[in-house]
Amino acid sequence: MWASSGEVRMGPAPPRQGDRIVSPGTACYTPRMQEPLTILYFAWLREQIGSSSQTLPLPEGVTSVATLMRHLAETSPAHAAAFAPNRKVRCAVNQEFAGPETPVHPGDEIGFFPPVTGG
């Protein structure tokens, strides 16, 4: 078994420059591109931002819902208005209600929506 630049090959193929030999049963790390975040906007947030969704790679330094909201607020005036400190915004990460300290990871689906009330 051979590992080379993000791929694992089986069989008698000759090694290429940069290959390393991997013994059977040995874990081999193969780097992949980071999955992007999927961000969904609902109700007045969708109207304010002008879009119902966006995808983006996890920004450097963003580790939680709170840091993601700060990052998004810096991307455009519409985002700044939507995520202004005086605005009440709720969040879900992977369809589970989330607080500001909830971790954010590559590939997560993050939804922002206004507080909801029922009766």
C-alpha cells in the first residue's frame, strides 16, 4: 500500500517521488479540504442580509457561535445591522438550539433566526 499526496493506492504500482510506504493496518492521514460552513438566515435576518443562505470556509479564529456572529458582522453593512448588539438573534447548530459558547466546526450547518414565541 502506498500513500501519496492525499491518496492511498493499493497494489504493485511503483512509488512516485514524495510517496511513503505504509504498512497494512497502519493509519494514514490523508489531508482533505475543509468542509465549508452552511449558514442559513430566516425571517427578518434573511430580509436584512438579502440572502437565505451562504457557504464559507470556517474563518480563522472562529471557534464558537459568538465569534462567528462577530465575524459575520464585519463582512457587510447588512450583516452588521443584523448582528448588532441590540438585536435579538437565536441560533441553531446542526439543527440543535445553540448558545453563544457553542463550538463551530467545519461542515456545520448554522441557522440564525429571530426569537420565536408561541401561544
